[in-house]
Amino acid sequence: MAGHPNRLIFPNRSCDAPRVTLLSDHGFRRLFLADTASQAGSQVLMLALPLVAVSALDASELEVGVLAAFQTLAFVLIGLPAGAIVDRLPKRAVMVVADWGRALVLASVPVAWWLDVLSIHQLYAVALVLGVCTVFFDAAYQSYLPHLVGRERLVEGNSALEGVRTVAQLGGPGAGGYLIQLLTAPFALAVTVAGFAWSAACLATIRRPEPRQERRRAHLSREIGEGVRFVLGHPLLRRIAGCAATANLFVSMSQPAILLLLARELGLEAGTIGLLMAAGGLGGVTGALVNARLARRFGQGPTMWLAVGLTAPLMFLLQGVAADWRLALFVVFEFFFGAGAVVFNVTQLSFRQAITPEPLLGRMNATIRFLVWGTMPLGGLFGGVLSEAIGVRNTLLAAAAGSCLPFLWLVTSPLRGMRELPVTGGRR
């Protein structure tokens, strides 16, 4: 539910200053354009990379699951030290280098395909390196936003960027699917390469200087431990992380099975798969539009657990999906699951950023990512192993049952009835 992946998200202005849209700010506008390009390319990547394995390399269910595991393995391997390293470096420079790294490694796939040397092992390596770059990019990105727009406008900034992600989800999968049909999956990845390159170029033109990084003499492991203790020692952050980690375990288990169900069992073309998945983007746009209204109506804490608890059981609808009118069941699932994910992500991300002291932002974000995304490789691997052992639909049934558990982290905590979440933050 959180983390996406999903795509899961500032000198301070006086409270008396006139309110203007963040897009009128040059720095935020560049970040917004960079995120737009990156998200558009990522939507093609999310569909194209596994389809390269399924259609171009005829990968087995297990190999598809292993590929899904490699896509998020970096969050387990380097997630914690990445946050401490990012806290020592200029955030914008980290994002630019990460974008160029993603563009270059991904470009190797169409080149290898053209030379007829592409293998599943290369896809594993590409997925792992992409994950490493994404770990550093995300830790820097979530730590850079409070500097760029100010803590008092975090919800506005996160909502605008979450809107980009959901609009990309709305149009990206359909366009990406037909692009894959037209160019084949390996060459469709060139669009993602261009998106990452454009993102790097936009970020490089942000002129606002960052605060000078304090020289630290503490050992890296000590700084990592400080971030871990902050997250695990905070009763609300701990519950939010537990909820998201559990949700991501079962959602990741479902992802390889969903792709195998649509592409192999139902025999749908890439364009059709893309259009079906676009329903998740439409749901995300809807979630972004109603998020503030729901928070006012129910309170921030209840909004989080309702978003998870009411949408997760819809995964049971996948048991009835077939290559006829029953594809509508998949659309219903995608729409409401996408809406719930956005409502949860905007609320919890804004809270995390607002409550964390500035020197700890990178380590807090990296710790949360380690905990939340760390379950995803295991989920993807389980999804592939189970799909091969008990079949795709039984795997989806197990994932649906597990997806009903994460909201318990929130509904059994003080978040259950908190209308307003506490905010502290600032420099420590």
C-alpha cells in the first residue's frame, strides 16, 4: 500500500506572506518537472521490464518472482547506510547522479537486445543497480523537499508531487502498453531512459543553494543507529512503518502473479494490460482530490487506517477475473486500491517529514524505506515461488488474505482516533 511503490510524497515563508502556488516557485517548479519526467518513464519501466522477461525471454514463474525481488533488494542491502550518507551530502547532487545512473544502466537493455545477447541474468543485474540508484534518489528527494518549500507547506508540496505520480499512473500504463506493442518491450525502455535524463537536467538547473552540511566525525554506523532509534523509538512512526511493511509484503507477493495472470493465463496484449492498470492511476487521482476532505471529516489518524482497511479486501475480486466482462473486476480493484494507497501515502509522508528534525531527515527516510520496502523482495520471491508451486490464482488468494492484516497496526494504536497528528520537526 505504501512505498511505491510505490512511487508512497524550502526556506520557510512567513505565515503573513501572501499564499501563492508552489509552481510559481522556480525551484519547486523544476523539481515538479523532474518528477513528471521520471514518473512517466517509471510507468513504462514498471510494465516493460517484467514483460521483457515474460515475452522476450520466456521466463518462468520463479524467474519473474526473482526479478521482482531484485527490483527492491537494494532497500535491504544499502537502505540504512544510504540515509546516513545522504545526510552528509548535497541532496540535489545525489538526485542528479542517481538519475543519470538509472538512465545509463537501463539503456543497456535495448542495446543487449539489439545485439541478441540479452539474458535474464542481465535483467537481474539491471534491476539491482536501478534499485541502488533509487534508494539514494528517494532518500535525498524526501529530505530535499522540506528545504525547498518549507515545513508549513509540506502537505501542499507532497500533494502536488503525488498528483504527478497518480496522473502518470493514469496515462502511463496505457501509453506504455501500446508503446511496448509498437516497439517491443526492450526498445520501449528507451522512453524511461529519456525520462531519467530529463529529470537529471531539470534538477541540475535548480539555483537555490542548500544549507551547508555540517562536518560529522561520528562513525557511519553510529549515525545509522541514531536514525533507527528515532524511528523505532517513536510510537507513531513505528506503527506506520509496521503497517506499510506488512502491506508491501503481500502487495509485492501479488505483483508477479497479477502480471502472469493477465499476460500468460488470460493471454492479454501489452496495450490491454496497460489500460487495465491505468485504473489504478485514476483511483490515485481521485484519492489525491479527496484526501484533504477525508482528513477533515474523519481526522488524520482514522483516514490512514480506513484507507488501508477498506481497500485491501478488494484483492479477493481477482479470483473472478477472466478474459471477458469480468475484467471489470480488475478495474474495480485497481481503482480503489490506487485511491487508498494515495490517501495513506500523502497523510503518512507529510507527517513523517514534519515531525523529524532536519539533520535526521535522510536517516529517518532511509530507515522507513528499509523497513517498508525491505519486505518487498521477500514478497516478490514468495509470489514467484508460490505461483509456480500452487498456481497464480491460489497465490493471489493468499496475498488477498494477508492484505487484510496491515490495518491492525494502526487501528490498535493511538492513531485510531487522532484527528490531528503531532508536529515538531525543525533543527535539533
